[in-house]
Amino acid sequence: MRSTSVAPHLHHDPLTARTVFVAPQRAERPNALEGASFPCPFCAGNEALTPPAVLRAPASPDKPWRSRIVPNRFPIVLDGGGQHTHHAHHENFPHAVRGAHGVHEVVIESAAHVRSILGLDPAAWREVWELCRERLEELSDRGDLAWAMVFKNSGLRAGASLDHVHSQLVALDFVPPAMQAELAATRTAADPFGDLLRQAVAEDRIVAASGDLVALVPPAPRQPFETWILPRIPEPYFHATAPERVAALAALTQSIIGRLDRLVPGADYNWWLHQPPFAQLGNPAAYEAPAHWHWHLEILPRINGLAGFELGAGCHITTALPHDSARLLREA
């Protein structure tokens, strides 16, 4: 039974140390990829179907927009406008429950109904990434947010409900477990990302490069053709990167997705941008970026499904050796 009147909130399971976002309203999302028919809310001319934009390109409202960022109509968190929001305790739940506070937005990447980033002009695609960088920079200055992530769900198997090219941006008032684990792991080595890059060269896992950004297959890929993009030199925050790195990331993402599409036509995929927590929140020392940290984009094709072992054990199974994936991507 659906309860769409319940605001998004967090449930914590102490046995598994698992936190789950409960957002009943997301059950009402329109799903064009499952055959529903309705006007596309992301197309130019249908702006009334989304909340007003928080950022757009070009910035001038007198010019037609090419890309824009709007609040998500079906969010997993609620924005208190810079203040923490509080929700009544749910008496039916004896475990820990609290309101889900943060920002959840949609990055609409084209005014036209384009279904793939490969259909976007490279200059317009660079503009999308600059818009994401600018929005992350804005959110980093708020005192109520701890961390943010830009991510893409492309295709039904990757969790998308609309085929108009778009990404999403979520900012939270806490650091989620995956990011905590990554930060903890990188603190145990003197130069973890330098080691990653050197090992990728030694093991022939470099796929491509643009400027001082490198695309490589990680040493333990979760899916065939999983690829990470990162700068060669330490830089913790994408929102503080230079314009030439934004342009390089745009070029590499289109290049890698083009290669993937030639190897597995129409493959669904996810990607997400990882950077450390915002240093401005609370005690700065607690959120200090580790030395030698590199922001990075992880691109995960959805070729093999997740089954009982993966879900129950937390270990992935892939059918391709890392260096073979890198070689095939280079040659595609």
C-alpha cells in the first residue's frame, strides 16, 4: 500500500548498519520507459511541468535554454532552505527514524528530446558539466549540507524512468556509507590514487586520456567495461576544478559511452561523481579531504544483473578480465 502523504525520511537498521531512504511519493513517478504516454516534462515548451530552474544555460532568461537544473518533483530528501527540517517521530517504527534533509534536483541536459549524450553537441555537453560544477559549488557553501553527488541513470535497467537525457544531483546532511568506506580506505595508503594510476599503466588498463584526465578500468570492476575517470594530479573537489578539466571530463564521458555503445549497443549504465564531504560543515577537521585525494567519475554499465549472491554477500561477479575490458574499449 502506498502512502504518498508521508514526507521522505530515513530508517536505520542497527543490525546491519543500513540506512534506507523511505520516499513514498517516488512511486508516483511517470515512467515512459515502461510504456506510459504523457508529455515529456523535460522538453522545451513544457517548463510548467517542472519546478522553476535553480540554474540554466545560458543564464540569461531572454535566451532559449539549452540545459537547466530543476528541483526533483519526487525527491528522496526535502530542502529546508538552509536549515535542518524536523519531522515527527513515527511511533509505528521502534528503530531510528528521522526526516530526510537535503537537496534533490534534476539536471536536464537538453532542451530537445535527445535520448543519449552521444546526440548532444560537444559544446552543449561541456556546458552541462559546467552547470553541475557551478551548482555543486553553490551547495558547498551551505552550512546544512555535508556531501553531494551528481549521478546518471541511463536506461530502464539502470533505474531511469524517462528517456530524455538527464542526470540527478543529491546533497545530504550526512556522509553516506559508501563514501565513508571509500574515505577510510584511501586514508590507509600514502598515495592511493597515484597507486591506482600507476597500477593501471603497469597492467594495461588505461582506456583514454583528455588533457590531464585519465579513463581507466579499475582493478576490481563490478561489471564488464566499468570505467573510472580522474585527474592525474590530486584534486579533491570537482566543484573547484578548472574549466579545462570540465571540458576534458565532458570529452571523456562522450568518448567512453560511445565506445561502450559500439561494444554493447544500447547498453544501460549508471555513473556517479565522488568527491569528499564539504569542508565547511561543522568541525572542518572532521571533513578534511585526505591528502592526495582525486575526485573521480565511476561509469558502471548494467550488463550483468545483480542476483542473490551479489545482494546477499555484497560481492560482485563479472565475466571480463580488467585488462581485456580496457583493450576492447580502446579498440572500439
